[in-house]
Amino acid sequence: MGMFDLGVRDWLLMALMALPVVATLLPLIPAAHWSVRVFDFPRLQIAALSVLCMVLNPLFKQSDSPLFLAMELLNLGCVLYQFKEIHAYTWLAKKQVLDYQALTMIAASAYSIAMSSPPTAMPKN
């Protein structure tokens, strides 16, 4: 049995496994068109689809083709890349903003400074 001698079921599984790979690689293209940029947003869904593909691969493949191992590794790479991109938006990442109380103090200080200065006249047109 050759590398590309796959049944219909194997080709369908291969196509399913290719979807998250394509969805991960498309945003890396420096294009502003919506059909490319749309994949910047569903990162969690793309990662979940990659994990699903990695679970379905050993359950449904009917061939021992090395293409399945290659797609499995590509999907693992997709999951790792998507989680790297998602990480900054989770509670696991280090905070990059001031605490709420500190921000309130800064805002109150700016307000008091603004209120203590004399009003300026608006220029007439």
C-alpha cells in the first residue's frame, strides 16, 4: 500500500485535519483582506478543532500512511501556536495594567488638578 493509496474515509479525515492547519497558517500571510484576517479571531475554536482532530485521527484512520503522523504533528503545532497567542488574554498571563484602585487614584488626581486650574477662554471664530 502506497503513501497516497488512501480510502475515501481516510481522505475525508485528512481534509478535516487540514482545516485547523490552514486556519492557523492563513493569518501569517501579510494581507489585509477579510478572508485572511478573519482567522485572527477564533483562536480558541481553531485550537479545539486541532485537539479534536488529534483525538479522531487514531480512532478513524484506516491506513498506516505517514501522512497521518505528519498531520498529527502539524495539528499539535497548531494547538501550541494558538495557545501561545491566546495566553496573554488568560488569567495565566502576567498582568500588564494597574490595579483598579491605583487607576482610580490617578484619575482622581488628574481631575483635581484640572479643577484647580483657572478656566481658559474659548477662542472665538
